[in-house]
Amino acid sequence: MRISIAKRLCGLIAIFAFFGIATASANSLITTSPISGSTVSTPPTSVTVTTQLPLLADGNELMVTDPAGVRVDDGTLTISDANATIGLKPLVDSGIYKVSYVLYSEGAAPLEGSFTFNFSAPSVITQTDPSPTPVDSQKSASSSWGTNVFIIFMLIVAVFVMLGLVLYARKLFRDR
């Protein structure tokens, strides 16, 4: 009778452990454009924040302020999968620009934070055509890959620990 109770208890613990691990998730920042902490001499026309998880369409906030603390974004926030992009008014003042964000994804806590970039205004401002910059997808994939390998390793270790505990419990109750 006691052995069946121990088996049931171990089974329930295993089920809760596996289902509990699957539901946990957190969103994180992958890349920014302009790159956080960088110095740009060409005024950007927009700021893009890329996250690990897809973003919800509503409720997100992205704000850009100039060195004096005045908003320089034009308020046009666009959400596309895991990217949040906001347009900028023409930048003319050199200095540190601050980007603040609050981004929401389903099933995760809000991702809040800020970063800065330095704009070094040229002596003569010229209008340029915006051209897309290629994003190195290997960088974002490698950080996610390492996390996945670690989680799989920890699950395998947990299974072996659980099997060891079950065998120990069987031996303990068999000897009585």
C-alpha cells in the first residue's frame, strides 16, 4: 500500500514539474536600431526595438527624447511580430538621445527599459534616402540556442534525479 502511495506522489510531482516548466516565459531585448550606446552621424528616421517574443498589437509605448528632454518621435508606433518601430522628427541637435520603452507580449511580464544613442550632427544637413540595414540573424539565434541547450540539459538531469529518487524509495520501502 505504501509503495503505491509513493509511486503516485512521485508521478504527480513529475507531471507538475513538466507542465510548470513549459508555461514559464519571459521577454527580452534582442537588438536596437540605432544600436544602444552607438554614435550616429546620419540622423535616423526611426528607432526600432526587437524583442525575443512577438509583441501584442496594443498597449506598447516607445518614446524618444533629445538631450534637452523634449520628445522627438512623431508618435507613429508600428508593431510587426517582435519589432516595435517609431518614426522620428528630423534630428538637428547633437547629443545623447534617450529611447524609453514598455513592450507587452502574451504570457510574459512587460518589458520595460531604456537605452541611449549619441547623434553627432553634421555641419551641413543633407537629405538621404533611407536604406534598410541587414540584421545578423545568427547573433539572436545563438543566444536563444544556448538557452535552449541549457534548459534541455537541466530537464535531462531532473529526469535522472527523479528516477534515482524513485529507485531509492522502492528500495527503502521494500526493506521494511
